[in-house]
Amino acid sequence: YLGLLKLFDVFGRKADEGEMTECIDSFLRSVVRTPVMRYAYKHITGTLGFEMTPEQWQQSLIQLWFTREGDDDGHCSFEHVFVGELDAVDSTGRRVVGGLHNWVKYYLEEAKGSANYLGYVYRHSADQGAQNARFVSGKFVWALEDGKQVIKDIGGFFIGISPEFQVATGTVAYFETQDPQMAGHNGWTRWADARETGYYQDVTHEGMKYRRFVVHNGRALLTVFASFLGKAELLAGELDRRMDRTLAMPELKEELPWAMEEVGLIPR
């Protein structure tokens, strides 16, 4: 998290290239040592068959996440996903907030008074989404230094996930969708509305269903984000299987609210 905060700082004040490179390298050196990134590396080089040395792995992360599109004024995917773009425009030419799918950045901006949450917005299962503490989908405005505001009509992000988890899942999504055949084999569906090459995949986490999106142009990752779909339907026999498990006390505390909901002891 310290490395992430340093990156927020250098991107925010547009630090010189030397300082930017140093902070990026330091962040990635820390990230690649984490268990989730080691798992991502193993999956990409083993299961998916992309041959990379550890040094090449880190270089690929720089290419995917920190390569600016177009000229020097373009944005990299890290800036889009983690920091947010305040100079984006929508299809009508209106200035809007682009990206910003990281809960830490939004928390910091809201704490400073820069971001103002205007309420939840869910395209699916709004009542369930409003009760889901793991994911936020809503509308907000961002105050600029000149007194003007830019809006995000709908933006979503997971709460509590680590920066390395977000980098790992985005990187895996990129490599799993290198071509249509590979994407289909890994459970991805072509996203027709994407401006570039885009795919989506429905996943279940902690009893909730989400749709993950990835967009890239073949050279670099452009964005990764998710939307909330609603409470996942249990497969046949899933309730009995989960109820019959022997759990340690910490696991039991996490599982108990879900089980009580499923059997009707507490309201959903």
C-alpha cells in the first residue's frame, strides 16, 4: 500500500521521468513478491504457456500497466484504473471522470473533499447491490482545482482488495484474452461494445455474482473493471455441501451469516 500511495503522489503532481520510473520499479518489485502475483506468474507461464523469466515478467508488467498510449500526454492503464482520468470525455463531448476503479484512491479523494458520492447506481439487482459491502457502484462528482466539477455517472470498485490482487487479476485477464480462441477456452466472451478488443467473464465471489471486463489493444492493457450482477444462485447440492463442512472458528464466523440467510433465519 505504501508503494501505491507513492504512485498516487507522483502521478498526481506529474513527477519527472526519473522519479516516476523509480517509484514504478519499487512498486513492482514489492508486488511481484506477493503470493497472489506469484500465482498469477505461475498461471500465465505454466497453464497459459507464455514463457517469461522473472525479469521479463516485470518488464511485461511495465508494458501492460505503465506504457502511455499515444504521445506523452496519453494515459497508461495504471493511471486509468487506479488513479482516474479527469480529462476524459464521453460520446457527447462532455468532460467526465474516466476509470477510477480503485477503492483506496476513491477513499482518499473523498476524505479530502475532492470526491462527493451522490448515491448508488446498479444496472442489475440494485437492492442486493446496496446491501453488498464488498462492492460499490455509484455516481459521484470530482471537484477540480479551478472550482469546476467532473462527473462519473456510474463507477464501481471492490472494497478492501489489495493493489497486488488488482494488478494480478488484470494481468491474468489480459493474457487469457490474447486471441478469441484462448479467450473462449478461459471462459471469456467477446464484449461487442468495447472500443478496442474487449471481453467479459461472469464470476462468483462470496455468494455474489459479478461481470469482469477487460479491454486491451494487443500491446497494452487499457482497462479492467467489474459490475455487480446480483446474488449468485446455488448449484444443486451446494447448500448441503457447505453446511456439512467442518470449519475452524474464524471460518465459521465468516460462513455463519451466509448460512443463516440461506435457511431463512435472518432476512436477506
